[in-house]
Amino acid sequence: MQLNQIKPAAGSTHYKRRVGRGIGCGLGKTCGRGHKGQKSRSGGFHKVGFEGGQMPLQRRLPKRGFVSLTRNDNAQVRLSDLEALPVDVIDLLVLKQAGLVPPATLSVKVILAGEIVRPVKLQGLLLTKGARAAIEAVGGSISELG
């Protein structure tokens, strides 16, 4: 095989539609644009959602819900991630230095995913019920926030 011999698979390409070549092609005269109106003319364009000056649907409907501005301040860490850390006392700073949470994180919640077999001491982290039980079951300790 050589580069000048490569061709698309059979049936995967189509000829480009040539408009304005007479009535025999099926796209003569108006070229498939219909008669009159903004969309029939060259340069005739309006933005998506434009309804001819009528208030568009996306502006007529009420706004719903919200996007939390603090959604990026919180992070989750798995028990298996804590098991992989080489330290026994784990807090927010240790997790940031290990790269387990983004630098801008303000609070971390430990979730029950994976397993932990060595006792660790957690300081200033939130925990789910299952994660708390798993850490206490292996002899770990938890000191609460503030």
C-alpha cells in the first residue's frame, strides 16, 4: 500500500450537491431555498432561537434551579486513597500535597469506597457513616472539624 493509492471505503463518500444547474438536477431555479423570505437570500441569516422578533421561547420560560458557586470547594476521597498514603496523620494539607484533591479545596469528605487495613488518624475531614465505621474498625481515630 502506498499513500497515493489510499481511497475511502466504497459507499462512504457522496458527490457534493451542485445546485442551480437547471431543472434536471432537481435543485435548479431556487436551488432548494423556496420562494422569497430572509432564508432564500444570500447572507440571509438569523441566530439560533430567533423567532422573527417575537420573544423567543428560551426567554419566555422562567429560569429554574441554580449553579452553586461553592461546588468546586468540596472534594471526595476514597478509603483506598487513604490506604495508599505513606503517612498516619491525614488532614486537608496532606491530601493537597499528595495531589488527591485540587489546591482550591476547602473541605473533604471521606467515602466508603475500597478498603483500609491500617489505622490512620484523620483530622478536620468529613466522613460518611460507612467510612467512619471502617476506619474505627481497624483502630483508626477521627478528630472532628473545629
